Amino acid sequence: MSTPERMPLEQQITLIELVDRVLNKGVVLTGDITLSVAGVDLVYVGLRVLLASVSTLERLHEPEAA
Amino acid sequence: MLHLYAVVEGLDDLPRLAGVAGAPLGRLAVDGVEAIVSEHAVAEVEPSDAAVLEHAGVIDAAMAGSSAILPARFGRGFPDGRSLEEALRHEREELTRALERVRRCVEFGVRMLAPVEQPPDPTGPLNGADYMRARLGELERSETLAATVHLALAERSRECERVASPMSRLLLSGVYLVPVRHAAAFQDEVRRLERAHRDLGFLCTGPWPPYSFAAIGDDER
């Protein structure tokens, strides 16, 4: 997806999860061939972005913990 | 070709919005199972950023107006109405069962992450065997914790699935099918778990349409 780094973290995560669901999950009927872009790569890329974002998330949560 | 958005039950009206690439939405019913589609002159619809969001937008809107929905995976589409009708007829029983399973339910995704860095052991260097034992103990504690959290969330779900994680920091990745009327209680439970484990990162997304619980046939979990 385009320029996710400019979006707030919560939105980034939601977008990654949305794309994962639309391309990798959901019902598939006989005759509807699924797309080759779907698969492990997308989820893995998404997760990497997610994990990279966690330090930001942890900073967001610090005031609560204090 | 026909692009498929979802299989629905008890849909009053089609969502008042356009589908992928501005195409008008249509409905196609066979023996009580109904599909939401749009017709396109092109051979196949590309899953661009916009198309993915439009596909998801139709599913969100259709979910609000129906009693049960199986979101469709973004596919290459059906050549014509007849081929889709055949598929619906052929898989009617399984679709009906799947609709029953997800009726009035939403989905949540929950991830639990270990802290970014493991602090070095202050007691000094360990020999290889001690290190291995310490590391194994750590992994066992992590797994016990992940299993406990998963169980607490599973108890509030109609169905759930723990997804295998490709990364050790991601202690838990799960999807949970939750009745709409218990959705707030589920989110409260996630917040309670988060407060109980402040050193861990919790990510909860949703409520989603039940994408992860819509599979039928060979895909069925």
C-alpha cells in the first residue's frame, strides 16, 4: 500500500490487517481463482511493519503506566 | 465478468454505494443463498489500493444490512452470472452452514508482543548450558502466558484460531469470532489483560466482518 509511514500507527495496523483479510481470508467459491499476490509475503511484510511500529506504540502507552 | 463481494443472508437492500471502480452493485440469489456482485467489462479487476478498500467498504455496508455475511476473498471473478449461480448452487449447503456459524458475529484480531529487547542478565556471563536453560525457561514462560491470554479470549468467543507466528517476539497472534452483543465485553477483557501485562504490547483490531471465519470446503478450519 502507498506511504503507510505517514499514517498514524493505529491506522497503519488496521490497514495492514484489512489488506491481509481482503486478499488472504474470506470465502472462496469454486470458479473464483484467488490472486497470486496473496500469500505469506504480504502477511510477513505487514508484520514487519507492525513490529517496527511497536516501539512507537510502547512510547504511546508509557504515560498510562506511570 | 462478475466481481464477488460477499455471500449474505437476510439482506434488505443493497448498500447505497458503488463497488470496485465505480461499478454499480447487484445481487444474485440461488435457493436462499445470495451473492453481492458488480459487473465489469474488463477480464479481471486488479487489486489496487483503491479496489481493496472499495471491496472492503461494500462488505462493511452489507454487513450492517444483513443478518449474516461471508466476506469474499478478492478474486479474479466469474466469467458470467451462470458460472456464479452454479458455484452457489454447488456449495449451497456449506455456505448455509458457514452463514449460520458467523450469524450476528464480528471478528477481532489480537496480537501480543514481547518487549523490544531482553535486558542482559545482571548476574554476569553464563556458560552455554546455563544460558540454554535460562533461554528455554524464558520461552516456556512466554508460551504459558500466551496460552493463558488466548484461553481468556477464547472463552469469550464462539470460535477462535491461534495463528502460527513467524517471529519469536510475536508471542500471540489470534483471531476471535465474537457475538455482536459480547463485543464490548471482549474489548474490556483485552484492556484488562493489557493492564495485567504492562511490559507486553497488545494490539487489538476490530470489530471486523468475519473474514477469518468465512472459509468453506478445503479451506475450512
